[in-house]
Amino acid sequence: MMSCDSGVDWTPYYTSDKTTPYGTYVLRKELDNIFENSEITDVKEVIADLDKYGFDYDFRYIFIYDRMLQREDALDRLARIASYGGSVFISTYETSNAFNEILEIETESYYTNNLTTQSLSLENNSNNEKYTLKDYRRSAIISNYNPYTTEVLGSIKIDDEIYPNFIRIRYGNGYIYYHSSPIIFTNYYMLEDDYYNYVTEVFSYIEDGNILWANHQFYNINYEEKSEGDFFSALSFIRRHDSLMNALYLLILMGLMYLIFNSKRRQRILPIIFPYRNHTLDFAKTLAELYRHHPDHQAMAQYRINYFLEQIRTKYNITSKDIENDFAETLSAKSAVDLSTCRELTSIIQKIKNKNNITKDDFFQLNHSIEKFNHQSKIYNYGKS
């Protein structure tokens, strides 16, 4: 396939609403000129609803896409169109097993390399003109067919080998046409005179009449409409009846209203539970205010020692009874504070415990020693940068 250097979309859409190179916008516009005496109708319904057009199956059905639908009931309806005297034209690379069984053919689809040459020709072309497929590497051929019911109308030449690629099968009172190179019907080729002539000659086999242009809507709808009774088939049935569609819209509206009016909370309001307040600072302020007016250094020192011992018990698992048995060494080992500081602190604690009367200087010395220990041990992030 051609590169996308210029930003052009080279996706093979095959849809008549696409003006990109591989859309079929030009072909759909030119159908009025190709079939001058025909009425052309764009089909968006599933194949089962074609009866509503009232043509009694005497019409021509055109479908161009890169792959074929799989539903056998839809294919049966196409076969019925042909058997009643109508014509069905299908151009696609990939056919289904059911389609091949109806036509009694075998097809092969594959990709060629950059060195492979492909060209198309028609049997009724007296000049034996060849139409080269440019810049497209996909290909398909008809590898086998029933010679008693099939007429070869065109061929594809791949390098030096020639294969049928356009056939007509007599089916009942009508015909089924199969063309294996749908790319030739896209905008990229239709805008050039030679290829336009080729397409015109292909459609010249189809007589004028009521023409249904299915594009690939036929593929999408029938392929996605799965088995009977599932969601897709039920939805398709509802869409075909206005009363059911109105009921569906009403049901959706009522559901939305229910969600809106019931979106408020029905659970009772839960009380907000605040975390426990930290009263440590208030306690410290109260204690400081108490001893500011009624100083009792003995009691303050005892409180300070008890708090320190509780602090190291919680942090280092050292109990107060250990103070008499190598307390300084144990405290230094567990807190990583130098031994001299720990011995100094231990000595001051022992001295204050043994004294009956504590002065202000004794209390300050105790407090200074404890603060020094805390700073070195960083027990409460003291000295942490």
C-alpha cells in the first residue's frame, strides 16, 4: 500500500461517505450516470428488511467491501433475490464458506510483495486492455468454480499467471456476480479515465432497474447481529418498531430519574470523632506555674528523675532497678551516648536520691545533665537538623 508521507489517509474504508483514496464516494456519485434509467436507493437496513422496498425481489443489490458477511440467513436472502430474477453484485477479497457453497466456488486471498505486478482485464473488451493495480499489495483470485453454472467475465494477471476474478453465476431466474478486486471501485482509481471505463464495463453486465446500494453497512449490521435471541438481534427488532423504541426511551428516562432522586444519602449522619488532644504542653504549663509560686525543688527533682527513668524504660527497656548494676554502662551501650556523660548523669541521680534537701542549684545541675543526655541520644529528635 502506498506510504502516508503526505498525511493522506490510505485506510481502505470502501464507504461512500469517505472522500479518501480508498473510499467509494466517487462511485456512489457516478452510479446515476452508469445506471441512467435506474432508481438508486441507499440501504442501511439489515437484509431481512428489504421487503419494505416493495420491489418483489426484482432489484439489483450492490455490495463492495474487503470481507464478506458470515450469516447464512442473510446469504440465503441474497440468493433468493437472484432466484426471483434479480441481480446481486458482490466485490470483496474475503468470502465466507457459506457464500462459496452457494456459488460453488473456491477463492484465495493473500498479500503480494512490492515486485509483484497485478492487472485486470475483461472478456468483452475487444482491445484486450489491461488495467494495472497500482500501489496496492492485496489480491484475491477465484481458484475453482462450477463451469456449468459459472461464466468468467474478467481476469487478474499476477506476474505471469492469469486467474479468474470476475464471474457471473446463473441462480434461478437471476444472477449473482462476484468480483475479487474491490479496490478498483475506490476513489483512487475512479478519478482516472481508464479505470472509470473498466468499472463502467463491469457494471454494464447489470441491467437497469431498482438498485440497492448497500455499501458495507450490510456487512456491519448483519455481522454484528449475532444469533437469534441475543442482545443485538433484540435491539435490532426494537429499532424496527416505533412503539417499542418509544417504550425503550421512556424506560431509560425513568431509570435516569430514579438515579437522580435516589442519589441522596439515606444513611444516618455519623458523628465526627476527633483524635485525643495532647495535653502534655498544658500539663507542663500548669506544673511550671505551680512551682513558680511554690517552689519545691525536692519534689521537682523527683518528678524529673521519674520522668527520665520512664523515658529510658520505654525507649531502651532499662528498668529503674538496673541503676545500681552497671547502669551507666548499660545506658551508654543502648543509647550510643558516651560513657562519661552517662556516668555523670548516674552520679547526679544517686546524689539527689540520697539528699534530704535539694537546692535550686542541685535541680538545675540534674536538669542540665538530663538535657545533655537527651541531646546526644536524640531521644526526642534533640539536636536533629
